[in-house]
Amino acid sequence: MKEAIEHILSSEIRPMLEYDGGGIELVEVDETSGEVWVRLSGACHGCPFAAITLKIRVEALLKEKVPGVQTVISVE
């Protein structure tokens, strides 16, 4: 599961965020609960729209592409 998540982050999500000056790092994956922890960086860190990006873009895409992902949580 972790490898699949990192692949989606690298191939689809990071390029989208980097286009706007942001970034994302995979911190941890709990395969039992389906929780994924990420760290937003660059322009995404502290952005008022970061929570929306996290849920609507990052979480939605990971749930669609990686079976077992339930939620994505941002950490500082």
C-alpha cells in the first residue's frame, strides 16, 4: 500500500502541487486503519486552501487509486 501511495504522490499529486509552488511528503501509512499522513510544503504550507486541496484532490485521488485508503491527514 505504501508503495502504491508513493507512486500516486510522485506521478500525479506532486506535479500538480509543484505547478503552484507547493509540495507534499509521505510521512506515514497505517495499512490497518487506512490512514495516510502527509506533510504539505512550499506554497501549500499555511495556504488557506490547503485543507480543501488535501481532501478534494489528494484524499479523493488516493481513495480512488489505492484500495484501503480511508483518510489523509496533514501533519506539521
